Amino acid sequence: MDSTAPTNNLNWERKYQGETALFRSHESAIDLTARLPACSLCPRIYHHCIPRPPHHLPICSRSRRPTSSSNRVRRPNPASTSWRVATTRVESTMVLSIDGQATTGEEERYQHHVAADTDYTHTFVVDGRSPDTAYAYRVQCIRDDDATPSSSSRSVDGSFRTVPSPHATRAVSFVWASCLSGQGYGRNPDFEIVNADGEIVRGGYVVFDTMEKLAPDFAIFQGDMVYADNAIPAVRNYTNGTEYVGTWYNNPTKDFVAVSLEDFRANWKYNHGDEKMQSFLSKIPIYVQWDDHEVTNNWWPGEILGEPAYENDTAANDLAEVSLRALLEFNPINQAFVYRSQQFGEHLEVFFPDFRTYRGPNTDNIKPSAVDMMGEDQLNWLKDGLSRSTATWKLISAHDPFGIVTGSGPSDYDSFANEDPAILGREFEMKDLLSYIHDNDIANVVSISSDVHFAAHVSMSPERAEGNFSNFKQLEEFLIGPIHGGAFGPNYMDASFGAAYEFEYGPLTLGYDRWASLAPEIVRLQSFGHASVSEDGELTIKLINIDGNVLYEKTMTPESTTDGSSSSSDNSTGSADNSASFAGSDSTITCSMWAIYMVMFGCIMAVG
């Protein structure tokens, strides 16, 4: 990579898989866009380093451009009962096989030697795929120390579909999810739901069974998909705010807050060890963002941490550096973690910003002057991408919300909002973005978000704006979560841009304390999002409980602009309870295989 490429405000540089990689700013990200394919639709099967029977071998895939893919593989160690450090490590050879044309039965094979420096992971890049086409693949892990490889090899099958071309008219659907294993709520083998079809689903992260049944084209993981900053104890009592409500049991448990690289890797292994999550990842492609809990709660670059969770003078940047390395190893991403976009046919483009890496201090978010959230380069990238997009709908995957107040008060406003109706701090970036969308008559921009641990639909309206600025189009934002964690809220709103709830559903809605942090057993308070675009361009957003029951639904018809492009009219319904770029010219698939620490031996794979 270009050693002169500018870095972001963290000024990180790291060694990853033998080469120097810079955490790059907008200019180098654009260069990357020009050189690398976009993510196309393909499922991932994940292998995780956990003590499981040797027949479990998860894998995963991600489509980066219509014509190529990358696959990551990881070999497990033969015997380990620790989430953090393996007692024995065995080097392995990963073999990836991908079917060619189904009519000829041709097969292409790739292989790579893996070792401890990358935690036995590797990304295979596979070129030459056709757009909007289904492929099958198999990953095999073979121990290098075995004279008879057939006795030690383990294989797993997966499949993926590359993304449709930008001009293809086809229906597309996806789910988005966030907040997994937070607040001490981990994998409970006795957790049971009755889903919308009347079936009993038992044990672990049941949400993945529900999402898999919807058969989405892809999924977006919006961050907080591990909670590196909290333990998962064997027993977790919870209250309605003051009074005891119930007890949650975790098995397995996790007894540490992550500081080292092995700690951060172990968090991914814990969650990916869930069988329902493994099944989902073997069939559904994913696009991954990060937020705060991959590192620590509400962190920002340059923050200094201390007791009780960390030693005094612990730099958040140091934790973020090793956390990011683990994230790249255990997720289908095969480049430095940058903001990016992906178009899925004629009607949909999704923008994946990074609201964590480039931000200024949370403590500054009440200043009367501008404070970074995206930073100038990333903000310009987003504005330029929205104006250039040919898709009917431009969805911003905003892993922190635009209009809802998050964080713990004036010294820790974690997103854009800050409860003051005046435009302050990070809201100047929001004003710049909204003004640009208005002035350039960009139609059909919608935000999908999470982080807040309750379900909501928020509209930001110029008619209600109290920040002495109304020169913007109304913006709709849909929020979900948690998918498996403590539920709280709804949160307070910020009136600067006229944000108001069209729908809200959290503990307070059901009569609990606003900050109760209720367990996943209160199923109605756990949710994910589902979005679908029809062939004629209608966008439907659903906020869905983890049992498959729809909490809220809104359908929007695209609106034409003065230049003939397509903002939106809509129809929405709530549940009964509501009454109380890489855009690219060709396609690439990214597959990373992870390893599972088997009791005996085995291989695990991760697609990246």
C-alpha cells in the first residue's frame, strides 16, 4: 500500500498479515474504491475457536464485486477449554473449492498455509464470477502434522450469490442487526421462544434462526456484535429498574474485559460459537461495521481510560488497534476497515459510514463550534456518493442515530444529538449533510440505525426544527435492537432538526423503568430490521421481534425530483402493542473461514 497515504485522526499504522496497512482517510479510500471490487451477495460460514464437537465447521462468504470473492479460513487447536489462549496450536493448510459452471461441473481450487500470526485465518480472493449468480463452495482444513491428511481434515459446504449489476431490475431484501451479548446476557441453552409460525426455538441466539427463515439477500451487522467491555457471568439477575424481575443463566460464560489481542479474538469466538449464528452465517452474506463495544463503551480516539474496568492511563487507541485486528480476522473484510458503499441492482445502494474512527471527543459535543463525527474527508465522500448514486433508494447504515440522544449526559453525548435545540458540536456535520441533500435535490435518502436498544421510527422534519435551520428535506430513520442484550429506553430526543417519534417501543412503553436493561426473555423488546425493495422500487421497512412478529411496518413509494430521478410517500402500520464504494463495475465475493476449537481436532473457517 502507498506509504504516503494519509491516515485518519487516530494516526494508526499496523502490521497485518505481513504488510503495512494504513487506516486511511478519504483520498486513499477513493483509491481503494477504484482498485477493489464491491461487496456482492454471498453467504458466510464461520468457524470459531471454541471447544465444540469435531463435526461443527462453520464458514462464511461476502460478495465484494459481481465477479470475485474472498474466503477466510481458520484452523482450530486440538484441545482447549479457554476462551482466551489455546493450549496447543497446530499449523494447517486451508483448501477452498468453488464450483465453476454448474453445467460442466468444473471446479476451481485455492489453498493457503495458515499459522498463529493471523490466528489461523486467511482471506482467499476469487475472481471471474458472474453478477447475480449463485455459487457453491467447500472449505477443507488439513493439519500439517498429520501423515494421513484424510484422517485429520474437516470440510464444510457453503453457497453465495454475487450482487446484481447496478442496472439490474430485481427485488432485493436484507436484514440489519446490532447489540449481541450485551449487558451480561450471553448464550443461554435454556432460552426458549415460540416463533411467529408456532414453532419452539430453544437455546442460544434464537434471533439468527428467525432472520435465516426470512432468506434475505444479505445482512448488515451495524456494530456491537461483540461486547468486549463486559463479562458474561453464569447468573445475571435483572430488575424493572428497582424490583427483581427474573434471572438469566449463561452457559458458556466469559469472565474478562478485553485488553489483549487474544482477549478480543476470544469475544468473537464466543459469539460465533453459537450454532444458530453459525447456520445463519453459512447461508447469508454479511456487511460488517463497528461501533463502540467492539472496543469499549462510547470510546473516542484519544480517550484515556482507567479504573475500575482498566488500568489507569489505558489509551483507547491501543485497545482499538488490537480490536480492529481481531475484527478483520473474524469478519468478511479483506482490506483496512474503511467507510464504503455497495449498490444492489437498480433500486438500492447502501452507504456504510464509520462514525467511530474519525470522531472528536464526546466531551466536545456541546461546543458551539463544529466537532467531527465523520470528519471532513468522510463527510465529503458521503455527500459525493449520494449525489452520484443512480439507485432509487440511498440507505445510510447509520450505526449511531441522527436524531436520538445517546450516551450518559453532557460529558458523554455519544452520537450527533445533545438535547439542546441549538445546533452544537457534531450537529454541524448533520446540518452540512442535510443542507447538501436539499440543495442538490437528492431524493429517497433513508437512515437505518441501531445502538439505542429499542425499536423506533423517527422523522426529522424542517417544520419542527428548533435549531434556526430548516433548509432540509424530511429524513426518516428506523432503529432496532438489541437482537440479544439488555433492553432500555426509549431515549430522549433532540429538537435541533425536528426529530420526533413516529413509533417507539422500549421498556418504558411496557411500563418498566426507562433504563431497566431487561433480559432477552422479554421477547417483545428484542428486535431486528428487515428492508425490501420491490421490482418497481417500493421500499418496505419492518421492525421485527426476535420471534418473527412484526412490531412496525412502513412502505414508501419513491418520489421523483426535478431532474427526473426518484422522495417518498408512505404508508405505515404498527403492532397492536403500539397503541399503549465500494460501488464497482464488477462483482467480488469475500469469504472468510473461521476455526472452531474442537475437543479433538478440526478446522474452522471465516469469510472476510
